[in-house]
Amino acid sequence: MAHFELHRSKINSSNAAGNDVKKIILGLLVSASALASSNKDVPTMSGKNGYVEPFQMFDNVYYIGDKWVSSYAIDTDNGLVIIDTLDYPYSRWIPINLKKLGLAGKPITHILVTHGHSDHVGGAQLLQEMYGSKVVMTKSAHNLAIQQSNKSKGDHAFLPPALDIEIKNDSSMVINGHEFKFYLTPGHTEGDFSLDFTVEDKGIEYRAFVVGGHSVDGKDPKMIDQFLSSMEKIRKISLQPPIVKVNLSNHPHKNYLFENRDKLSTRGNPFISETNFFMFLKQQEHLAKKKIKPL
């Protein structure tokens, strides 16, 4: 009996090793195909054109965005989760950035799009087609993405992604062993969602937040009220222990991303700042209130 159990263990180990090899080979084939496709019509990768060298922010979080719009890669147990995808064609930089970071062999399993503006959804269909990723959005955000796609022209023309997973309400989803919490936070657009999840720094977990939409477009009183309500909702959620200490803003100037990047050192991680996050919420509320017309 002991001999049989040992033999079975060896078979299982052999099968597991074989499956791991298959996953690695498949990942390399997918990444090679993705890079070949992404290298077509790639915008010039220069600072003048908005290009930023990708970098690691946390043990499991990487910045792959550009000078104006943030995009993050979250490294999970079984692949990458991408948050927002830049404007097209600058989204073609994302697979190249992943290669620079040594992540090209990992599949992109999910793409989380915080709202439907082109600078956040512009590359979702491209990555979805390259990697077979599942796109996660609200229905309203997807409808807006279709509208933005129909208006896109020339070098910036893009296709809307297929909506694979619709966020209908405040909910939680485990993706590749990593929990992401979704909160409906309309105001910037009708279809915004915000994200709540953990990041790791030198093995220590911290709670991070991505506010799905910053500021209010226009002076529509309804949208301003929605936005202010969403900011208050986020504040209450964020104060629940453990308190949010990482602001993963979806625009880099909103969380002093490049200034903090330049301060990264072995002494500490400047992206870990409770003060930064709650000051950011106050700033967004202040900007929204300035648009309220006096009676």
C-alpha cells in the first residue's frame, strides 16, 4: 500500500510538473504573439510623446501607464490583472512595458476598466484580443465605451471590448486567488466603479484603493451630487479597518506618482500614505463643489 501511494505521488508530481511546463510554454507563445502584434504601429516611445518607463511600485503592483493616464498590472497567483488600458494607440506600449518588467510570460487574465472614457478603455479590446482576457466593466461604462469608439478617428480610432463580466452592484470577486472589491461610484460618469484590494510591500499587506472617476465633467447638478455622494461613500468604506493607505489614482498627477517614484528606496515606500489618500478625496470634493452654481 505504501509503495502504491508513493507511486501515485510520483505520477501526480510528474503530471503537475508537466502541466507547469505546458503553462510556461503557452504563456511564452501567447506573449510572443502579443508582442509581435503590439509592435505594429507602436507610437514613438519618447517622453515628448508621453511615454514613461514602467516600474515596480509594490511586490505585486507595477506601473505600466503613461504621463497622463495610469494603468497598473497586478501580479496574482495565475496571471496578471490590468487596471485601465490607456488611450489608443498608446495602449500598444502595455505589452512592451510588461516585457521590460519581466512579466511577458504571464497571461493577462482580466482587464478591469473603471469607466468608459477612451483614455481608460481605449486599449481594452486590443489586449482582450491578444491575450484572451476577460473585460470587467459596468453596463453603463460599456455603453459609453461604444459611444467613444464610434467617435474615435484616425490614429486614435479603437474598437470597444466585449463585456465579459458586468459589475451590477457593490460586490467582491476573487481573481486568480486575489480578492477585488467593486463599488459603484458614479459622478465622473454614470458607470464608474472603484476598486479596493490589497498590495504587498516587502511581504506586508496594505489596503489600496482606485477611485474610478476623478472630478466632475461639466456643471450638471445631478452629476455633482452623485460625485459628492460617491466621495463620501468612499471615505466611509476606506475608514473601515484596515484603513486605506495606498492611493492608486487612475491619473498620475492625482497621487504624485512620479514624485513618489523618484523617492522609492530601501528606506520606505512613499506610496504608502494614509494622509495622501484622504487629502486626495478632499481635493476632489473641493473641485466638485467649485462647480456648484450659487443660488
